[in-house]
Amino acid sequence: MLTPSTSRKAGILVAVYVAALAINLDITIVNVALPSIATELDAGTRDLQWIVDGYNLAFTALVLAAGSMSDRYGRRPALLVGLLGFALASVAGALVTSAGALITARFVMGAFAALIFPTTLSIISNTFTDRRQRAAALGGWGAVVGVGVASGPVTGGLLLEHFYWGSIFLALVPLALVAAGLAYALVPESRDASVPALDKRGLLVSVAMLGTLTYTVIEAPEHGWGSAFTVLGFAAAAALVAVFVAVERAAEHPMLDVRLFADRRFSAASGAVTVTFFALSGFIFLITQYFQVVRDFGPLATGARILPVAISIAVASVAGGILAPRVGTRAVVVTGLVSFGTAMAWIASSVEVDTSYAATIVPQMVLMGLGMGLISTPATESIMLVLPPARAGVGSAVNDATRELGATLGVAVIGSVFSSVFGARLVDSAMASTGQAQAAGDSVPVAFGIAGADPALVSAVQDAFLSGLTTGCAVLAALCFAAAVVGLVALPGRRFHAAKVAEAAEDARQPAAA
């Protein structure tokens, strides 16, 4: 196989970066439009969770299979099909007139995004065979991913300031088409014919497992966390996890080789990525509503106020990629987890209706963004280093699955925790005197609409919202700190990177000697 020229490599990077930017923007760009969607499509809190999580769930459920298929049948055609399908689904999402239809469109967007994302990492791994070049390319990829996720709200806010809510999906179409054009012109074909056929049983069980878990979590506030519905749902999800492990262990060519997770470096890095995106997605789901509904900022002002997260993620992603080979993945990722957890704990202890943005919220967001950036790139590289380049698609798919699993569960869990606390506080507040506390608890915009201009009711809704936000951030802080403790034990240190450098040098000498 001919090695691409330097200029062509740069073009390939642009293609995969634009593709990654488009699908990661879609993860969070919808958040800033949630109040508008709730009003225009008559969507409650659970509908909003599904509008966000429909995309994430489809992505998570299909990304492993998509990564394997792209390795087997060709990474370039997989990227092209994914980008064109994503563009069409985005147009459909912009034109729907009901919450149910939008949820369906989001599932379709997620399915095509699952085909795109692992292919981008796989193309990078097979284009940049030199470890330092690959590390730099992965650092840039991590920065693009982080910026895409974190800048989604400000991009959406800018669009909503001038256009209707569907514009947030239409704006993704040109990005997808540009990436498709660059991929068609520049990305060389690559595949691994030795990759086995799709593990259909594993795919079906994994879809059932993730769907059951997410559905149970999102619906739990409606039925009660201790209700028979919720308990049976969690039991069914746990049983499906056991079935999935058994099916994959018995399969000759499993969709996900669960034995990979016996390597603590691989499993700990995957866990760190999962926790990071769990925390980021859960937080953004709530904070965009806090700015718009509680603080009464417009969509653009809301998105702009989340910009410090995007900037700090971009800076720390590059820094993390540089630092990890020098000081070890463990030191960098654990520092990131502690930073992220500290930001969440700080928010939980300080958030009020009139909390100073410049003096308090900006430092909190910078601390959070730096934490995420320090986690993302080093953990991703650790995952990729465990597998040989021929299985880059599987490795990148596992990495992508952990990200999307974290994002899916983050919105589901934190959104449901918030919904439970918000609804309970309204029932015990002045809102009870209106006889509409139950309806108010189902939707934040509805609650403020019922409160109207009554100061007592407005104060009750604000207090209920802040209680939910505080509880959600406290849960995220505890999770990040717990992950940091695990990382201290399980993540690879400097010796792992040194061994990989020596191994790569030996591999380079052997062909020369031959």
C-alpha cells in the first residue's frame, strides 16, 4: 500500500476532523433548543430526554458493529454512506412537526453517526503509522471531538437567535456534505479482509440491553424508582448484560471481545472516557435549561456562556496528548478526573439564581473543561495502543461506544434524578396550592408558565430547579472522584508508554534487517 503524501495526509485529516465535528456537534447542539422544542412540539421532560438520548442510544448500540463492518468491507465507503445518510436524516429532523417524529429522526441520525465515528479513528490509525504523528493526529481529533461536543450549545444558540429550532439540524448538513466530498477525493480505500462477519446475536442482545436500561432510567421518575416497573426493568437489563457476556464469550468471532476488558489498562481507560462523557452530557442537559429558563437568557447568550468549556477542552486535549507519553496516562487522566469532580462539587455547593457568571461560573467551567481535555486524548490513545493497527476499527468503535454510552446514561440518569427531585420539591411547595404541581413537575417550561408572574410560585419553581441541579452535580462529582481512585490503581503509567515506544522501534528494525 502506498503511503499518502504529506499534503494528502493533511487533506485526510481535514476530512475526518470535519466528519467528527459534525456528529459531535449533534450530540449537544440540540440542548440549547430544548426549551423551544418543548414549547413548539409540546414536549415534556421525558420527551426531551429521548430527543437527546435517541441519538446517543442508536449511536451506542450500533457503533461496535459499524466499526467491525467498516474494517471488513472498507472504511472509505462506510464513511461516505454514513455522512450522506446523516445529512438526509438531519434534513428530516428539521422538518418534523411532533416530538415523536423528532425522536425517530434522532434515532436515524445516531445510526448513521455510528457508521461515521469509528471510521474516522480507524482512518487516522491506518494513515499515520509513525507513533508520534499518530499521537499528534489523535490529539487534534480529541480536540475536535471535545470542541464539537462543548461548542454545540453556542452554535445552536447562534442559529436560534435568527432562525427556527429546526435550523440546528439543517446547519449540520453542509458539514456532512463537505466531509463526504473531501473523503471521496482524498481518503484512500483500506480494509482488512480477515475481519470476521458481523456477530448478529451479539448485536441484537446489545441493542436490547442498552434499550432496556435507558428506557428504565428515563421512565423511572414517572413510575417511581422503587416501583415494580423500575425494579423489573433494572433486573431485565442486568440479565441481558449477563446474556451478552455469555454470547460474546461463546462466539467464535464476537462483536465485542469482552476479554479485552481483562486488561486493566484497556478497561480503566474505557471507564474514564465513559465517566467523562456521562458527566459532560448530564451537566449540559441541565445547565442549558438553567441559563434559559431560570436566568432568562436567550439561546445565543446561553450558548456563549458555555464557550469557556469548549476552549478549555481544546487546550487541554492537546496538552494531554503531549503529556501522557512523558508522565504516563495515569497521572494525566487522574488529574483530569479530579479536576472535573472538583468543578461539579463546586457547582453543587454554590449554584443560585443570581450566581456571578464571571467570578464563579466561568472558573467552574474552565476547571471542568480542563479536566475533560486531560482525560479524553490520553485515555483514547491508551485504548488504541492495546490493539494492533489491523483492528483499529474495533478499538475505535469501543472507544466511541464508551463515549456514547456515557453520554446516553448521563442524560438518562442525571435527567431522571433531576426530574425526580424537581417534581418532589414542587409537590411540597407553594405550587401545590394551584392543583397543578404534577403537571408542572413533568416540564420545566410548563412549571414556569403555570407560575406566571406570581413571585411565590416563581420562587418555588426556581428552588425546585436548583435542588434538582444541585443533586445532579453532586452525583457527578462523586462519580468522577470514584473513577479517579480506580484510575490510580488501573491506568497505565510511564513504563507502558516506554514499552510501546521500544516495541515500535523493534518492529521498524525487523523489516530493515530482513
